[in-house]
Amino acid sequence: MTRPPGDSWTPPSTLPASAPAVDAWGRPTVSQDPAADRTALARASARLNTWLVVLLVVLVVGALASALAVFLGGRAGLNTLKTLSSGVSLPAYTDGLLGLAALLTLVWAALYVGVVNWTRELLSRLATWATAAPEAPAPDAVRTEQLRRTLAGWLTFGQWGTAVTTVLSVAVVPISLVLAERLTAQYAPGSSSDFGNLGPAYQTFQTIGTLIASAPGAVIVWLILGSIKRFMNLSVQRARGLATTPVTPAAKLVSNWFLLCMVLLGLGLLNLLVVGGWLAVLGAVGWSQISTLDPSDAYLSSVLKWAVPLVVGFLVFAALVYGLYFALLVFSRSYALAMGRLLDGGPVSPVGTPRPSLPTGSAGDTPNVYKGYQ
């Protein structure tokens, strides 16, 4: 197999074998069964690819539904306001603004879909390369590098975007308090809600409180995205034969972060079910009370009657979404750990070059340099 045109790198045909790492008890920390690792990686890659396709379908359907909800729901709400308040007149460009908002919703969803699809392609390419037979060619080096750079850019964007959002959210607190103070002093002087009575100490307290509440989440997101980027870069570099750095430590770090995300997802789902369940119960009790005590209040009775199925439907939808992300995290952990074990279990053939053929002879004569393909 010839190297793809445009690929200027000339990695070596194989990487030197390294002694297996051991823990404090002398036990190997890297699997010594490449066949089992290839099977585990192939299984994790196939399942992860399936769930990523499901995520893509959900994103596309959700984007279309959201765009329609923004446009049609906005028009319905404004028309209702216009009907209830005869003095309200809507500007002629209202529909244009709603259409622009719907278009921006679709654009943002399209970017999200693109990132997920590129991720799926890169993961599939790496898994196909790592689990292929020795004589099979590796994926295109140029395309693999393009995917790595693209996703690394988006991961960096996610890190800095989270940091900037956190800073802005903290900066908005004193600005909003000062604005509220001036509006209160102008339109409701002497009111008990006058923010000026609280003084700069209250503003400082609220700002510091917001910073304390927001900073840990931003730091965690930064670390998670950074660990994913490091694992991706190391895996691609090993695939291209450009590095000998072990991948397993990065894979374990990603796995630990994903485990934390799974715990947080479980706690979030539990909280949602508890709160949603109480809302459904309160709605059902309120509807029964209104229907019994005040049958003439048809509007309130109708609202409470529909509140229960709406809350239940939302809970079912939220549980499905939580389940989708939980499955993605589970198989992502399996993928990362299996990839790390397989890459660190022996040398690899760089992307864009033919894989070396296994030497003939007895199993005991197999050189250590081919250990990763046994």
C-alpha cells in the first residue's frame, strides 16, 4: 500500500517494544492478551458507534422540533398577547426575527451534529486500524489528522467557551445589581426592594457567591475536555507512529472523569424524578380538589388536568435522554480503556503504512516486536 498523497510524515514501520508496566504488587497494568483487547475494542467501538448514530438522530429531530417551536410557538404567543391586549401592536419584522431565531437554532444544532459525526468517524477509524488483521492497511493518515485537528479545535473552544461564560456570568452579577438599584431608586423610591439599602457589601457577597458556585463546574469541564483531547492526540500519534508515549494513563484518566459524569447523571436523574413526581402528585391532587370544590373554574381545572400527563411525558423524555448519555459514557469508557490496553500491549503500525506481516515459525520463535499482533 502506498502512502496517501499529501501526507508529508514518514513514521517508522514499527515502534520499539517496551517492558510492561507493573503496579506496586508487581502485577502488570497492561493487558497481555491482544486478541481479547481487540475483541473488547471492536465490541465497544460498534456499540459506541450505534449510540452515536442514535444521538445524531435525536439531535436532528430535536433541532427541527426546536426550530418549529421557536417560530410557530413565538407567533402563537405573540398573537395571543395581541388578542388579549387590544392596545398592543406588533412590528412588521416580528416574523423575520422569529425566523432568524429558528435559523440560528438550526445552525447551532448543525455544528453540534457535525462535531458528533466527526467524533464518530475518528473513533471508528482508530478502532478499525487497531483491530484489523496484520496485513490490512491502516486508515488514511491525512483524513485522520484532519479529524484530530478539527476535534482538538472544538475541544479547546469548549474549554475557553466555558471559562468565558463563567467569567461573564460572574461579571453580570454586580452590573445587574447596580442596574436594579438605579431602576428601583428611579421608579420606586423608598421601596423595601431598594437594592441601595444593601450597599456594596451585598453586591460583593453576591459576586463572590456566584464565583464560588460557578468556578468548580468550569474547572471540571476544562479538565474533562482537556483529558479527552490528550487521549485523542496520543491515540492518533501512536496510530501515525509519531510517539511512544503510553496511552493507558490518559485512557484511565478519561475513564475516571466519565465515571464521575455517570454518577452526576444518576444523581441528576434521581433529583428530576423526585421533583417531577411531586409535581405530578400535586397536579393530580389540585385538579381533583378544583373539580370537587369549584366546578365552575373550567380553565384552571383544564390546566391542572393537562399538567399531569405533560409532567409525566417530560419525565419519560428526560429519562430517555439521561439513558442515552449514560450509555454513551459507559461505552466511551470501555473504548478508551480497551484502546489504551491494545496500544500499550505492544508496538503498532503507523497510519498510512502497511501493517507488518507476522513471521512464520513456531509461537515460541515470534519476536517481541510483533507482540501487539499475536
